[in-house]
Amino acid sequence: MRKNYYLLFLVALGFGLFSVNIKAPSASAHVKYTVVPKSLRGTYHHYSKKNHKWSQVKFTKYTYKIGNLPTLSGKKLIAGGLYPQLSLSKSNSYYCTELGESDGYQAFYKGITVTKNGKKIHALKELVSYPGIKHDYTIIWYPSKIKSTQTPVVYV
């Protein structure tokens, strides 16, 4: 009778050791972040003649923020995380910013060089397109507060 218990114990032990040696799928050590291209990074301003107010857009290596809206982050959203997820994709020459994979916060930007008072500066060009409007138009975002009523800007 004791032999049966030993045999049963050895079978259970062997099965337990066998199941421990089976490799379960593990999480990857490499985490993929959404990285904002260098051509977009910086803080940019735009003056609206219509409401006489300044707007600001800011890109860092991993984040995007426009105006008073919450910051979007290119780092994965952790439960109780700080920022919603940023998604970036390239369409033609413009980068499309979105909230996750939805159309929330959707905007199209590209880095451009402009000449202002004989100096070349880096700026952002935003393509604005909404359903229901007849024509697309663009907004230029400058690295400092430059009103469009000042000296003309030459696009390079």
C-alpha cells in the first residue's frame, strides 16, 4: 500500500516539475513609444485675428499639447496614468496627431522654414480640413509670438 502512495507522490511531483519547466509567454522587455519627429518638436504660437487671442501648441519627444486641452503622451497608458495615448502617422508630407487610434485631437502638421526679417526660422504649418467646409486652409505656428500683421513672411 505504501508503494502506491510513493508512486502516486512521484508521479505528482514529476508532473509538477514538468509543468514548471514549460515556458509561459513572457512580456517583451522592449516597450515601444510613439516618438514625435524632431521636425515638429518645440513650442509654437499662432495669433487669431478673429478673436484677438494667442494659441499655443507644444511638441516634446513623447508629448503633444494644444491650448487648454489635456496633454497626449506617446508612452503607453498605464492604469491611472498621467496622459491619454498619442498616435502619430504620416500622410503625404504631414504628420497626423490623434488621440489613440480615434479621430479625437486630430490635426495635420509639418515642419517648415520661413524667412522673417531676413532670418530663417523653423515653424509649423497646420493643414485645417473639416467636413462641410469648401476649401482646406493652413495655419502657420511660429516659435515666438509673431503677429501676421507684422512684416511679410517668405516661405522657403
